[in-house]
Amino acid sequence: MNNRISACPRILQYRPPRIAMTLLAAASILQLALPDTWPAIAAIPLGGAAIGVLGFGVMLRAWWLFRVHQTAICPTAVTTMLITGDVYRLTRNPMYLGVVLMLLGVAIGTGGVPFYIATLAFFLIINFAFCPYEERKLEQGFGAAFMAYRERVRRWL
């Protein structure tokens, strides 16, 4: 692997689930500590729950496919197989999409502005740090097969 790929941004040393949990904890603290600071957004508990469950299902399905195909889940580990079927036909990043949907579900369910901010922050970190790194790694490891896949399937939806 060349130095351009192995010399990854510092944020990549943190795992996306931990980033999501940290952002969720920070949003919870902000919401509880400063409840009257945020503009009112209607909470839609059932809608938020539905989106969160959908996100969990998408993430779990993608995780299961990685396990079945015995390839690394860690973004910085060596990927041994390019998975392009199942949920990977809809999005190149179903695990990340699932986490974004779970965070969005919390935001919609609570109506809390800090939770919307946490969702956006997670999306931006993943989209601008993790995805480009992983895509360079996959292009280097799988060449034309990944490039053809990237042309067929969007990064998100």
C-alpha cells in the first residue's frame, strides 16, 4: 500500500460508531444543559423511531455481509473483497448511511437541534474524511472493478 493511503488523516484513528456515540452524547448534554437555547422543532417520536430502525437494519445488513464475506469492517484495515451486491447496490456506504439514519431518527424523534447538528457533523466527517480515504484505498486495491462500481452506485443514495 502506498504512503498516500497509509498516511491517513488523524480522524481515521477513531471508529465511526465511537464518533457517532460521542456526537450523540455531546448533543444530549447540550440539549439537557441548555434546553431553552434552541429553536422549537416539533418532535415526531414514531417517525424518528421508524427512521432509526430503518438505519439500524441497513447498517446491520451491511455489517452481516462483511462478516459473511470475511472482509475487514475497520475503515483502515485491508479490504479483501469488494462487495457490490445486496444493500451495496443502493449505496456504496450502507453502514455509514445506517448510522446517519439512526442519528437522524433521534433528531426527528426528539426535535432537538443539537441532535440535528450531531447528525450533520457525523455526515460531514464521514463524507469528507472517511469516504475519500476508503475510496482511494478501494481504487488502489480493486482498480477497474471499484471504478466501475463507483460509476454505477452513488456514495449515499
